Amino acid sequence: MLRPLENIFDESEYPDLLVGLGDPDDAAVWRIDDKRALVVTTDFFTPVVDTPYEYGAIAAANSLSDIYAMGAAPFLALNVAAFPPDLPAGFLSEILRGGAEKARQAGVVVVGGHTIQDKEPKYGLIALGFVHPEQVMTKGGARPGDILVLSKPLGFGATTTAIKQAKAVQEDIDEVITWMTRLNKNAAALAVEFAVRGATDITGFSLLGHAWEMASASGVGMRFEQQKIPFTSGAWRYAQQYIFPGGASDNRLYYSPHITFERKLEEYEEMLLFDPQTSGGLLLSVAPDKVESMSSRARQIGQSLWVVGEVVEGNTIVVI
């Protein structure tokens, strides 16, 4: 679909475009001067939970996550929304309020946007942030020997699909909403503090899908330790019932050629690693000599971090 567009914009004609037309990344980065670069992204999606306020908050946190994944601080946003004309006005207000209050929590002002009518609700943000040009984190920044650190657990896709199928228990719903509405602000600040250069956020392409994007852009391999990968409380239960969004199968089909499992896993165990996430955590490639101090600092500020693997030489991802 995009191949006919590949020659319209020549990367060499835009020397201030630091990230955007080359290897795919989480946001575009435009250098303003020696100390500032503008980071721009957009994201929106259909509801993943039944409550409109939480849906708005999750969508906003998810949109801002791409700014954080580049090591930037967001400051400005626009709403992007599509609503059915028969949806109650109160629902619309709550979706927008959820997004606005989550943005305000992030230090972001929402200054308008655009809406259209559509058969199914859709909501998200166009988000802008600032970053120092020398502190930009990209998918291509991982180096062999780095330690892979994850800032949120997995299992959001399985749990939100269970919600849609009316099979989720309330405590699991509450847990997954808590994680999805949590900003990646502190995780990004930690990454900048400890000079992390390789990063991405885990969203629709799953842990292994986004890890492959990162590995491919960096020209490295990765090894994940399955036992160290964190999951939400209900994830295994719903996975064993084979409750997954359709995107999990798509991810598995597309990314499997790049993944090696050291031992044969149950199908549902594999699928959890291909489970699409909404407003997932950051996957950070951290220099090995900084992991201990970074983890200690994370505990001080109440930020969750899990060591889940390492960056290695090669061109494949291995799950051990």
C-alpha cells in the first residue's frame, strides 16, 4: 500500500527531520535548534473497555506513550474523534473528559481537535513534545550487551477481549484499567536520566513484534527469559480459554519467522507473547552497568521495572 509513496519525500531534502522517513519509529522528530527537537505523533482506536471515562483516559495515555518512547516530554495535544450520532451526549463528554484529565496529569494542554460521525466510536490524540536532540531514544538504539527492561506487565489484549465477551471478572478489569491508564512519564524520565538510547512502547504489535522492530532497526538479536516476563493477574486464565484479540493471531503469523522458542510452549503461552497491548509499557535497552542503579531509582519513585532479557549479536529473537 505504501510502496507507491516511497519516492515522494526524499530524506536528504529534510536535514532537520531526525526521525521520520528512515527506519520506522514511534514518532517523528524535527530539530528546531541545537537544544530542542519537536516530537509529533498521533494514535486513536475503538473502545477497549465499557466505561467512557476510562476509555478516554486510556486512549490519551496510549497516544502520549509514543512521545515518551522517544525520550520526550509532551506539552500539547489535539483530540481526534469519531462518534455515532446516536451515542448519548453524556458518553461523549465523559470520553473527552477522560482524555483531557489524563493529558492534564501529563502536563499537556488539549487545545481542540476534530470530530466526525462514524458507526463506531474512535478516540485519540495528536500529541507534540520536546526533546534534546542528543537525548532522543529510538528503536535503533539497542546494542549487544544491553539489558532489556519492561515497565508494564503484559496481558492487556486478552483481558480486554474477555471484557468484550463478558467473561472478565471485575478485579481483573480494575487491574488492567489501572495499568492502561498509567502514563509512561516516569519510565521515560528514568530512561533519560540513565542515558538510554534504545526504546519503544509495547502496543498493538505485541512484545515480540515490537521487540523485533527494535532488533531489526538496531541490527541486533534479543533473548527473552519467559519466566521473567510479567503478566496481569487474569492473563493466563483468559489465555488458557483462548480469549485473544484477532491481532494476536496476525502478530504471530507475521513475526513468527523471526522468533525462535528454545523449548516447545503451549500455544496459549506463545500467544500471550504476541498479545496486542493498549497503552503498554516501555521496552528499554539499558547499558548493563546502569541497570542496578536504574532499578534502585525506580523503586524510590514507585516505578515498576522488570528485567526480561538481553540484547545479543545476531538477527533473531530467542525466547528461553
